[in-house]
Amino acid sequence: EDKVVQSPLSLVVHEGDTVTLNCSYEVTNFRSLLWYKQEKKAPTFLFMLTSSGIEKKSGRLSSILDKKELSSILNITATQTGDSAIYLCAVASGTYKYIFGTGTRLKVLA
Amino acid sequence: SQTIHQWPATLVQPVGSPLSLECTVEGTSNPNLYWYRQAAGRGLQLLFYSVGIGQISSEVPQNLSASRPQDRQFILSSKKLLLSDSGFYLCAWRGQGGIISGANVLTFGAGSRLTVL
């Protein structure tokens, strides 16, 4: 059965800290791995990773995929209170399916 | 540009009552459409997906059903709600095309929060 696992489940940090969120997967017919940020309602897209070892970066956020280890990390440097959210990892499997992980709830304290 | 609409945003229903959640996409044709459920701020569980009109794939056996009567319309229904159906329901769409085209990214609606009492 396809599975995506995220860790930690929740995390509380102070502004300015750096955090690393983990995502591991066991999925047949892997196509890509996606990261989303969910604050109140709709998850919003952050990154899509298809190739191992190539870092994607957007401001203070960056992510990288390791296909050998079947995992990905999402880094956030110099965290701000606006980074508080649930971070979701999803794996595209086969032609149509997207399997989501449990999510990591991040709270950044001022 | 493409937009996705989902309604109602919030509803409270008694056990045993019917349910209908609607989702429409504008600005694209022949999208892949998805229904997910999220319980208590956790991960998303795939319920149904559709690759065309009248084509529905079910991922989780339950008392919910989905229909796609038009190209850009996706409906989630139940004849009799259970307490366990409470949750946050998200509709999403994806365009056609390969990974390089960027069509691999799911875009979500604002969600429908269902409370069954």
C-alpha cells in the first residue's frame, strides 16, 4: 500500500530559528513529490521535485529530494510568525493519484 | 486564468441527512478533478478522482459518492450522513500535460467544513 509519512507531527519554534521538515514515502510508480502550505483553508503549492539532489528554493524556503532514500526535506530559515501553518507533503503516483502525508504543524512564536 | 469554486463553505447536518458538495473549475477544459477529506487538521485522504465526464474512481469504500455531470463540475454526495463523515472536504483540479508542463500541480478550492451532529 502506498504510504507517505511526515515528521515531526508538530513543532514549536521561536522566530529566527531554522526548521527542517521531513517526508518519506513508499509509493509505486513515483512521478514527483510536492510540498504545500496550509494556513486556514486551501493548501497552497510550494515546490514540486522530480529529480534527486536538485534543490528548489524560494526566499527562506528550500527543498530537496533524495530518491535513493525515498525522502525529501523542507527547510525554512529565519522563521517568522507568518510561517505558522500545516506543511503537507504529497507524492504523485502513476498517472492520476496524489498521496498526502500526515502533515507537520509548525507554530512559530514571536 | 483558472479558478476553482467550492460550496458551501460551512454546513452542519444531522445524522442520516443527505449531503451535496459542489465544485466547479473555470478557465480550463478537461481537468482532472479530486475530492479529499481532511480530519482534525491532519493529512489529506483521497476520496475520489475523475479524469472525464462520468468517469469516477473511488479510493475509499464508504457511504459517499461522487459524480461529474459536466466537464468542469464535480459533486460529492451522500444519501445518509454518519457522524464519522464530519471533516474538511477539499476539491482540487489538475490540468492535462506532462510533468515539465507544470500540469502536475494540484490546485485546491477553499474547502467545505462539514459537521455532522
